[in-house]
Amino acid sequence: MKKVYLWLLMLPGLLFLTLFMIVPIFMTIGSTFFQDGGFTIQGYVKLLGDPYILKILGTTLQVSVITTIVCIVLGFPTAYYISKTKARTKGILLALALFPLLTSAIVRSFSWMVILGKNGIVNNILTGIGLIDEPLKILYTPTAMVIGLIHLFLPLMIISLVGVMENIDGDLLRASESLGASRLKGFMNIIVPLCVPGLIVGSILVFVGSLTAYTTPQLLGGKQRVVATFLYQNAMTLNDWYMASIIATVMIVVTFVIIGLMNKLARKLNPKG
């Protein structure tokens, strides 16, 4: 009887997700296999056989992977420090970590345009101290997109890791030291494996968010295309909804493949779950 009540409580949410997310996704995917009244896969053949589109897909994956790796490198020590502080300090630090999420992505992107431009703060400082003679071209490159996406998604990585780290008993590390292990060895063999669930969740959030982001790549990438901006161009500028649906399907497939690979990696890194 209790299970019936649980299903009834879940029913409104399930209906909403089914009608407004699952059904439209399947309709979008299904429409890519039919054109002019017949079944076809020529759209996918054309998409995957076009060097320009493959370059866009490669750039998107490269930007997403680099963003995820940098967020792990920056977020792991930050989250560990936050998780070990007192409750009051932890609340302040978490608020500071989440603060970028309270600002519009457009505002943040325009701020980075001011910082990374040819006459921006970075180039002015570098030329002022004599490290470079001419301004560096940072804006409207994949590097600028990575910087903007790190700023956008780093809080998600930190929050995912803090939630796991604050539940790890600090006595485990002290016990390993009492048994002769160095602090670094104990950290790598005990703390890191226990943080794998948070790393996987954070990595999926950052990677998928970077893969599907539109505003930041559009403003900081300039003519550099990623899959999201290419999809928008086909749908809204070229009015080619068929190709836009194919691109969206490819994004969905890539997302599920990456999630599957990360889950396999998680099982290898932490086989005991």
C-alpha cells in the first residue's frame, strides 16, 4: 500500500516530464529518420561526412573536456578546504562559491569580453610589464570559451564535491597515518576514492553543461562555432529544422555515451561502490 502512495505522489511529476520532455525528445529523434514521406539516414550521412561539421563537433568536445578537467583541478582542493572548515565559515565560503550562479551568463560573458579583449585588462597588464609587445588574441577563440565556461560551471563541481567530502570521516586519514602511510598517500588512497561519486556527478554536470551551452560560446567564441551555436544557426537563421533536429539528436547521443563512460570509470575507480 505504501508503494502505491509513493507512485501516486510521483505521478504528477512523471506525467509532466513525459509530456513535455520525453515525448518531444522522441518526436525530434523520430523526425530525423523520415523525409519526403520515406525512411532515410541521409541526414546523418551528410552530417558525419562534412569536415566542417566534424570540426565543429571536435571543437565542442575539446572545449567540454578541457573545461571539465580544469574544473576538477580547481574544484577538488577548493571543495576539500570548504568541507573541513567550521559550519559558519563553510556557509560563507559556499555562498561565495555559488555567487557566480546568481549573475546572468550574459553579464559574465560581457565581463570576460572586457577582460580578454585586445584592449582588455589582461593585455594591458602584460604589455604594461613588458611580457608581450603586441596584444594577445584571446577573445573569440576556444580559449576564451573555456575560460567563460569554467567561470560558469566551477560552482557546480565545488558543490558536488563538498556534499561528498563533508561526509568523509576525518579519522580515516589519521588512521592511515598511524599505520605508517604518509599524508599524501593516505589522501590519494582513501579520500580520493571516496570522492569518486562527487567527481562523477560534478564532471557530468560540467561536461553536459559545456556541451550544450549557447550564450557563453556565442559571445566569447565569435566566429568559432560549437554544436549549440551551429544548431541555433540552422534552426533560426537558415530555417533548416531537419538538420537542426539531427544535430540535437547527435548531442543527445553524445551526452548519453559520455555519461555511460563516466559511470564505467566510476566503477573501475571505486569497485566497491
